Amino acid sequence: MSKNKTKKRRHPFLVFYALFVTVTVLLAAWFYLPIDSFVARHDAERKGYTVVSQPDELDYKYYYNHLKSESEQEAYTLICSQLPDFPERIAVPNLSSDEVQEVYTAVSYDNPEFFFLGNSCQYMRFGAVFYFQPTYSMTREQYIAQWDAVENEANALIADLDAGASDYDKELYIHDALGSMADYKTTTATASSVYTPYGLLVEHEANCEGYSRSMQYLLKRLGVVSRVVSGTGMSVTGTENHMWNVVTVSGREYNVDVTWDDYIIDSASGVTSNEPSHIFFNLDKTEMAADHQPDEEALWANCIWGDLNYYEWNGLQCDSYEAASRAVTRNLPKVLNEGRQSLELKFTSKEAFEDAKYQLVENDRIYYLISSANVLVKPGNKVSTTKLQYNTDDDHLVMRFFFIR
């Protein structure tokens, strides 16, 4: 006797409902769970990279610390961990085009050693994976050779610094060393390295970006926190894109522009010194704003201190001719005994500046001060008491004397 089996049929509505719920859950997971971040981390781990929650040495990562989202910061760490291997592309979380540019800028500005990066990047999607695609200005082999040369030059430079130097002394030492060794050059078809520490430390040619990145790199080697700042510089020739540094000394931030301190002396003056000036050494934002403007106010918002300004710190800021005369008497013997060629004075008012210029230069009183200093100077370091060159900066009220041996 056969039995009839009844086959249960699924109701079409239940099938549709189950499918709807599944799709909804998947979409919710895609939009509300970090699936893209998981994929990016998994891709890095699959390639053998260690995925960290944040980069090391956060004090030196100003731009990373100011990224606006966790996705941007995660993309930053994923990119930095893989870039030295020159990958064609790097899996990252999903970002907007503006966020990609913020991450790219942060990676470049926080890491002066990444001078192999090109000027642009691309962002693309393949299926469920988002990729950051960098461009490179050189091959990996070229970079390794250049980086070795940079480190060798940096090691030699740092070796000459006193072991017990303060952060201020380290900053001044690097500022003066860079200004002395390099010539300012703009980019050309044959001098693309002027943007990099290699251009400055090895080839001794750099533009403002090369000076700033070199300052940042060397100060980090010495344990001094700094960052590069992009903006504009205003001079007699007009307004141009510019870059300088903000340096942290004793917990306070100061503006430093090595590029503009390495200014070219008018050849007609006969001055041949390669010593840098200190007009833009440790300025607050108010004084710096006379001819500098950052891309964002936040970049120098904390630069409100003037106590470590070069002239004030070294007793070279004067409010009268009499104060200038005392400053020369006090500082010139030390300058000459150290083998230096120039001495700068800064004035607190236009009246004091003009009076000192008249008394020291036009009335020749500087020569009496030189004669007095020579008495205290070693024979080989004495300078002429009848010949002198000088340079004045009327905008910043700085007077600079160049002595002839």
C-alpha cells in the first residue's frame, strides 16, 4: 500500500522577506561597520606588514595628529608602513577626495625622509577595495643611495655639536649650518632635488622646501620637535608660495625661516660672507606676519612668544645707539675669537635704528669699537680697523656688520 507524501511549498513572500533581510543586513554592515578598514588591514597583513593603531613618535607627527577622522589616521599609518618599499598601490579605508589630499599632505609633511614621493597621488576602487596610488620622483635604488648619502652628511654634521647642547643651541646650530652650507636655488629640469634634504646636505642647493625639510629632519635627529609650514611669503618682488618651520623649544613654539635668513648680499657691497642672518629666528606670529602668512592660522596659532628671538636672547636687541654700542663692545670679541665674520643688531624703533646707523657708520664710531675689541682678540682673529662692510634691513630694523681680516 503506497502512501502519498505531501510536499510543503515555501511561500513566495517568506522567500522574498528572507532575501530582503539578508540584503538589508549586508548593506548595514557595509555602511556602519568598518568593512573597508578590515579589508585594508587584511591586505597589509597578507603582504607581511605589521598594522599598528598609530605611528611611533607622535610628538613629531603634527599633521597626523590633526587629521579629522579615524579613517584618515588609519590610512596614514597603512601608507607610511608600506611606502619605503615603493608599492604600486596601498589598500586604505574609503575616503573622500578631500580626505585623500589631507592624508597625502600629512604623510609628506610629517616625514621628510619620504622625499621620494612625487607631487601627486591617485585614489581608486576595485570592487570592495579602495587603493591609494602614490607617484615617485625616483626609483627605489636611487632613493636608497641618496638616503645613505643624506644620513652620512647628517651624522658628520651632528658629530660636531656639543654633547650637552640645549634645544635652543641645537636649533641655532642646525639653522646656521644649513644657511652656511647651501645656496638657494629654484627648481629646474636638472635640479629636482632642491626640494629635498639630499639637495641641501649633499648637493648644497635647495629651495624653501629643501631648507625646511632638512631643518625638520635634522632637528628630529637631535630630539627637537618641529614641523614644516606651507604658506606665502611677501617680498619686494611680490607674493610667492613659501615654506618654513615651527620649532618647539622649552615647550613653546616659534617660527624659523632658514631660507630667508640665507639671503644673498648685494654683490656691489663686496661682502663674501656665507654666514646666515637671524632675522627670522624664533619669531612670534605677530612679527612673522609682516611678510609671512600660513595656509591655515592653526599652523602658527601657538607662536605667541618672543623670548627666544635671536637678538633678544643674545643681548643684540637695542633701543638706542648707546645700547648698540654696549652690545658691540660686549659681543664682538667673542664673535671674532670664534672665527665668525659678522655681527647683527636689531632695534626696537625706527628712530633708534636711524640714530645708530648715523653714529656707527656715518660718524665712523664702529671703528673705535673694533679697535677696542681687537685688544681682546687672539692675533690670528684680529680684523681691520679701517675697512668694513655693512648691510641694513630697514623693514626689520636690523643692522649687520661684516669684518675684514
